[in-house]
Amino acid sequence: MSNNNATSVPEAYPMNGGDGTYSYTKNSSYQRAAANVAKTLIDEAIAEKLDIEDFSSASSNAFRIADLGCSVGPNTFACVQNIMEAVKQKYGSQMPDFHVFFNDHAANDFNTLFASLPPERHYSAAGVPGSFHGRLFPEASLHFAHSSYATHWLSKLPEEVTNKNSPAWNKGKIYYTTSPDQVFNAFAAQFRTDMAIFLEARAKELAAGGMMVLIMQTIPDGIHHSRIPTGIMFDFLGSILMEIAKEGLISEEEVDSFNIPVYTTTPNEMAELVERNGSFSIVKMESTSPWLKVGHIVNNTPQKLARELRAGMEGVFKTHFGSDIVNQVFDRLNDKSGQLINQLESSHRQGTQLFLALKRK
């Protein structure tokens, strides 16, 4: 983990590395489907709003793309390729060289990422380790920034949710889904702080006329967190942990001191944060629905969903509980995955992904 602010190093829970059974490489079909839903929207935003005249006087003939929270692939390569193809359509014969920067925490498995770079790629690749909750690139050096399913991770867990003396103490739960308002408010405040820092950093790094696309989980206005897939999945994992605690394999205090540092925003909240920042205009904001067919996402196999959840969430569980308990949690999840699928099938899945295209003023 690295950050320009040495006094505040963000927590890092990278996706599972390598290419084994529980690796993110082999278990990220949902994230791929989410990115595919956004492809046409990215194409349209670039075609209509990317201001190429602002790049014509650049000192070097290079178009610089950053993928923030890239993980280990292969999804990041597909996203970058989609962006490049849309830019090529826009530029025509005036095509620049492409430089692509893959960013994630230093704990990310960059070895696997770079070992699996597409051999026929038409861009220069570089890794940029560090948290996107802070500056990463020189001023006005990027032309396009992209982040898919990464900005919902908080830079840190709100301290009050694990403090017994706080009204926001989240006793017996690992997420805010069905918790008192004080718990939700603590998560929301941390997200707003993180996103303000994120937008300020990107405003400095993007050239005028450059664009940023954020693809993130969202919750439609008026829908309770307990009804969307993310809330259901995290509650399910919490119930498994409490089951293990009741059997005496871990203490309930260990569960009380653990929360998943993830927040699901609303479209209105993101629009307000962008407006407050003041450096970007909203090119396009649209809620999409990659979760509409749960069975399709997980290839009709409940165990596949269990593996996908493990690939994305194992790191945060292992940091707190250790490997033995992690195996317990996800083995039980695998056994109960049919129950989870049934709950997800009855969830609210319309409009649970936000596509946000911003242009640097």
C-alpha cells in the first residue's frame, strides 16, 4: 500500500491473485458482465464528448489511459481495449500512441496482471501501485480515467462502527444493511470523504477536455439496502460468521469488531459530490441492470457464485479472522449457495449499477 499522504495509508484488500480455483482471474464473470453493459455507453460518451482538440497541442503524441482499481485481469484488458477502440473511431487517421496505466494497491498481484497482458496489444503498459484515494499521476497528464467496481471500497472502515461506546456500534453484524441509521450514516460519511478526495485528485490529473468513466454499484432511490444483491450477500456472509461464533470457533467479539468496508451510493449522492467538486461536468449518468438474470451471471451454478464471492471478499475476511476461519466461512457459503441464489432471485435488481461519465472542465 502506498499513498502520497504518509500519515494516512488506506487499507488494502486485494482480489485473490494467481490463476487458481478461487482466483479473481477465474472468478470475475459478474464484473465482466457489468463492464459489458457499459461498453456502448462508453462508446457514445467518447464519440460525443471527448474533446480531442484539447490534446492536439500535447508535447508528445500519446493518449494516456488509467484503469483505477484494475485488479489482476482479464477484465481490465477488455475495458482498456474497448476504450482504445472508441478513441480510434474518434481520432481516425490522427491516431496517437496509447499509454495505459494499470493502478491498484501495491498488495495487488501485479505479477499475474503483467504475465497475462494480451500479446497483441497496441499500447505501452505500466503499473502504478498506490491507492486512488489520493494523487497518483502528474498534473494534467491523463486523457481518460476509468474505474469499474472499485470505488465502492472505502479507504478505511469508519472507526465508530466497531466502538462499543459509539451509537454507531454495529454489534452482531458485518454490514449496515439492516443496522440502525447511525451505522449507515458512518459508512456514508466515510464514502463522501473518500469520494471528495478521489475527485479532487482526478481533477488535477486529467487534462482539460479529458474524461473519466466510473462504473459502480448503486441503489435506486426508495429501495432499502436489504433488498439489493450486495446487501443480501453481505448479510448472508454475516449470518454464517454468527453461526460459526455460536459454535465457539470464534468469539462474537471478533464478529463485532469486523465490518466490510464497502458502500453503495445513490445516483443523486454521486451527482451532488460531482457538483460539489466543481471540476467536472456530467456527460452521462445512467442506471443499468447487469444483475437482472442472476442465473445467467453465475452460469446457473450456485457454487460458481460462492467462488466469485470468495475471489473478491476473501482478502478482507482473512486479514481479520485468519485462513482457517476463511475456509470455514466460504466452505459453508458453498454448501448454502443454493439458499443464497434463491434470496437473490427475489431481490431488487433493476438499476443497481451506475454508469457515470465525467468531462474535465
